[in-house]
Amino acid sequence: MFAGALLLLAAAVLLNTGLLLQPASAQGLGVAPDLLGAGAQATATAFEEFQDVLNLATVGGRGRGGRGTSGNLGGFSDARDFEQTQAAMYYIAGSSQSYLSKVIGKPRNQRKCLTCVAHAATEAVEMSVASAMHINRALLERKGLTASPISLYYCAPGGRSCNTGWDIPQALRNLEDAPQWLQPNSCMDTALAQEGLREAAVLNWRDMCRKAASQPACTAIKREQPLYTCSYKSLSSFYQIEQHIRRHGSVITRITMPNDWEVQFNSSMRTVKGLDAPPYRYNATAKAAYGHALTIVGFDNQNFTWTLLNSWGSGEAEDNLRVKGGVTADGMVQVRMGLLGVAQPEETYGVACEPATGTKENLHGDRPWLNDSHRRLLTPLPPQDNQGGTCFNYTVGPGDAVASIVDHFDMDIRAFVQHSTNRRLFRLEDFTYK
Ligand SMILES: *[C@@H]1O[C@H](CO)[C@@H](O)[C@H](O)[C@H]1NC(C)=O
Ligand SMILES: *[C@@H]1O[C@H](CO)[C@@H](O)[C@H](O)[C@H]1NC(C)=O
Ligand SMILES: *[C@@H]1O[C@H](CO)[C@@H](O)[C@H](O)[C@H]1NC(C)=O
Ligand SMILES: *[C@@H]1O[C@H](CO)[C@@H](O)[C@H](O)[C@H]1NC(C)=O
Ligand SMILES: *[C@@H]1O[C@H](CO)[C@@H](O)[C@H](O)[C@H]1NC(C)=O
């Protein structure tokens, strides 16, 4: 817990010295000082609560409810508050301490345009589709199930340009309201190639979007018949974020980029993988530079880090414009929890997507990917033990954890842990961590 205490201090100092100074050029997101302040505060609070629950769940500590105003473990304001903490505690105790998404692809590259929000949103869409179908990203691409950030950004209502930028909730609303602009990459890529234009040089997006929509791979995609069906939700606590990453591959978050990012990830990191590079750590003299959006694809609750996937390409690509650094070989970076507003409760969202009914992958809406090869074997208990026929025997396999079982069968973790039948069949002490 020593590292944790240090980190808390870092988060507190960050608030007091105010990482809220002098927002500069926005990388696609507004950086009003009050917004940055609120984000940093909310993240630090969420981190403290998370740490309290983690402490309670792992070492059975009493929490630090009496401390300050933010720890709420001592005085629950109501029963619902208590239930949420209880669910968080069970979930954390019953899940692995670190996790990395299984559906990470090659890093996207937004180049010069302020399209980070569209890149993060489409990245999350692809990861979620791959998670739903239990396939990797290479196979997803072979099936043509990609989502073009360019189509989403420039073609969805709003008339944006390379220099405009976008807000996360606005972008996500389009996943539900204008799903026809979730197109495979090939349509817009072909349209641009036919005109001999690069993204930054396009002046008339209306025509370009029409051209993309008339490509063979996209003519069937309509608002009433989109390629994917998506929903999104705001995630308000660290444990919900971790749960969403396990279920759907990633979450979308805002990050307040500091002016020492290229110092901590200097050009020598261009050839180093994100998990092999030291995490971004607190620097008292660093200041906020601009807002950015990316996806969180993993976490480590022992070392208190988030693993992020950025959209600045690979540092190993010859044409990567970021010569001063800031990039890694695989586009991933780790950031210490509680810093830079990562996973801030008001600006972190999860998407859940799957191929829409009526498309090749899901023609009759019966989700053919949910076939027996992915099902976990459940056998009904013998009738004498099974009044009502609702009890099943599940044999725990290697790599199973309470949280992964609960996620797989889509159960409520509180009911699962508290139900006496489950206690009889599962011995919780058998599976704390993996
Ligand atoms: C925490 O970091 C250490 C050192 O990098 C590593 O050995 C350990 O596996 C990490 N913990 C988890 C849960 O990944
Ligand atoms: C990058 O940072 C490391 C560690 O701080 C340092 O040793 C190295 O000299 C730096 N490299 C460059 C090119 O600035
Ligand atoms: C901290 O941030 C300042 C301001 O950007 C920078 O000059 C300095 O090198 C940073 N220090 C470390 C250790 O990253
Ligand atoms: C189950 O679905 C996967 C794809 O999700 C497919 O590769 C596999 O062939 C299917 N198996 C059966 C028995 O249909
Ligand atoms: C559950 O299944 C396993 C493996 O098939 C078996 O060994 C065990 O006895 C079963 N448990 C119950 C309660 O039926």
C-alpha cells in the first residue's frame, strides 16, 4: 500500500498546485480551465474511493472512511451507496489484478487532424465488435468489420473540418443517431484515393462522403440498415471502467495532456512497447497543455496504472511526424492512476456494439457468433438438488476468476456472491487473483 499512499499524495498535490493553468491549443477537445479543474478533482476522488475499496477487498482493511471528505466508506449516505461499494468490492476482490484487452489492433494515426475523438470512438467500436464475436482484430479486418474514423468524423452531422475537434458525448450520440457513418475503412480510403487527396486537403467533405457511401462495400449501409448496432453509456467509477474493459475491450476517456509528455516519452521510446516503458508519473512543475481523447485498454491494480492506446501511430513507422517523441512502438502508454484526468467520471464512456441484424454476420438477428464453441459448459444439477430447474453446475477452469465468470454469464455480482447456493458450489477463497 506504500505506492498507493505516495500516489494519493501526488494526486492531492496535483490539485493544489492546480494542473489547471494555461490551456493551450486543443487537440480536438475544449480545455476550459474550470473543466480541467473539475476533471482532475473528480479523478482524484474516484481514485481515492477505488483505493479504499481495493484496500477493503484485498487486505480486508477498514477503509479510510474517517479521512477527509472524499472517502465515503465510513459513512454511507444511503443503502444504494452501500450496495455500490459492496458490488465494487466483490468485483475487485474477484478479478485479476492486472488486465490487458485481448482485442487490441495496430495503433491508428490521426496525423495532423484534430480527430482524436473519432479515432477513440471507432477504436472502441471495433474492439467491442471483436469482443462480442470472440475474434481477434486481424480476423475482424479480414471480415471487413472495421469502422472508419474519417467517415464518422466528417460525414456525421455537424460540418467538422480537420481543425475543428469534437466532444466525446457528441461523437457517441452519432453511433446511435447516425449509425450509417460507421463504415468500413475501405469506402472512405477508396474515395480519397480516387480523388487523389489526403484527409487534410479535402475541402468538400459532402461530396467525399457521398463518394464513400457509393462504394460497393457501403451501398447497402443505411441509417435503417447500419453495419453495427451500438449503444454507449457513461461510466462513473473505476471498477465499472475495469468491468467494461473486460467485457467490451476498452473504454473511451479524456486525458489532459501535460507539457512534459515528450520528456517522459522521449524519442528513445519510439522503439519501445508501451508496457515496457515506465508509466507517466507525477511531475510537480508540468502544466496542462491541451485536451485529448483515447482509449483505455488495460489496468494494473497493484501498480496503479491504466494502459492507454493512443492514435498517434507507431513510433517505428518511418512516416510518423512526431520526431520529438510522445509515441511508443505499439501506440500504448501507461499512466499512473489519478493523474491527467484519465478515467475521469464525467468524461469516460463505454460502447457496446455488434453486427446489426440483417447484415452478413447476423442475417436473422440470431447472433451466430454465440455458438457452442464459445459457450462455457453448464450442466443442470440433478432434479433432487434443483428445485425449479434454475441451478447449474459449472466447473471452474484455469484462468477463471469470479469477475470473469460473472461477466460471462452476465450476472449481478452482489447476488452471485451473497447467494447461499453459489457459496456452496464456489469457494471464493479459491479464486482471488490470477
Ligand atoms: C507491477 O509491476 C511489477 C514491476 O514492473 C511487475 O513485476 C508486476 O507483475 C506488476 N503487477 C501486476 C499485477 O501486474
Ligand atoms: C530519453 O530519456 C532517457 C531517460 O530519462 C534519457 O536517458 C535519454 O538520454 C533521453 N533520450 C533523448 C534522446 O532525449
Ligand atoms: C517536468 O516538467 C517540466 C515542464 O514541462 C519539464 O521541463 C521537466 O523536464 C519535467 N521533469 C521530469 C522529470 O519529467
Ligand atoms: C462459431 O463461431 C465462430 C465465429 O464466431 C466460427 O468461426 C465457428 O466456425 C462457429 N462454429 C460453429 C460450430 O458454427
Ligand atoms: C459438477 O460437475 C463436475 C464435473 O463434471 C463433477 O465432478 C461434480 O461432481 C459436479 N457437481 C455437482 C454438485 O453436481
